[in-house]
Amino acid sequence: MTEARIIVAGFGGQGILMIGKLLAHAGMMEGKQVTWLPSYGPEMRGGTANCNVIISDDLIGAPIVSEATCVIAMNLPSLDRFESSVQAGGWLLLNSSLIPRSPARHDVQTLAIPVNELAQQQGSQRVANVVMLGVYLAVSQAVQKASLIAAIEDVLGPGKRHLLEINLRALDAGIAFATKVQV
């Protein structure tokens, strides 16, 4: 992996910025060059949110992703807005729990994941973002799983240590789903 250019998008409150933050944190822990550029509306929860993340072995010229190696769309408006941003051959990861249609493009690798249902199976829909993070990790190997686990531990901190177990189960559920459908 020389460079992963990721756009993560969805509604505010879906943990969109957290996905990007965890990826950037894990990349830093591995000594890689990283950028994380969040963008969200003033209404936050329920509004739109997205972030651009770049993880690279080389210096990064600019933090904006114009041609993504992967777009993670957690809702239909995000698919509509960012589908064209995936490079040919790149990944388009869709939350099929909230996206009722297939993408229009056929020159990208698409994976539809029922992340809300997978998260609920782990105990809470609030970890849907971490399920999707596990899927992304399985298809990209942009960072190592151990680094991502350490990033989750760091970001949760001691005050939210009780949420570690469910987040790790959600990460594993996403990895297992991606691994199963790719075989």
C-alpha cells in the first residue's frame, strides 16, 4: 500500500468523522503520513458530514481527496454526491441498510453491507460506523488491525473503556462480513 485516499460520508451522528479519525490515528501509529479533513454542516446530528482521509508512505501534497481509492457511503445522499469521486477500479462501500439502490457505475468494486443490522447484532446500532470500518480494513489493508484496535482504545480513553468490547465486536463483524462475501 503506497497511498489510500478515502472519502467517508453520511448523516451527522453516524460516526462519519470518527471513522476518519480512527484511520488517521492508526496510520500515524504505523509511522505513515496522514491527513484527516472533516466537513460537516452546522446542524451536525442529522445534517451531512464527510471527511477526507489520506494514508501514505510518502509525503502528502494536499489533504483534499478528488479521486478516491475508496468511498464509504453511509446513506443515499452520500452515494449520490460521492459516487463519481471513486477512481476506476476503486472501492465503493455502501450501507445497504439505508441505501436502497445499486450504484450507477460499473467500473468500481462495490460492496453493499447491511451495517445497521450487523451493528444491532453486536448490541447497538451506534457501532454501525465501526462495522463499516472493519469492512474497509478487510478490503484495503490500509492499516494493520492491531493499529486500529490501539486507535480505538486511545480515542475511547479511560472514560469510555466500557464501550471497548462492543466496538471490537463490531470491528470483527465488519471484517468477517467482508471476508465472507469476498471468498
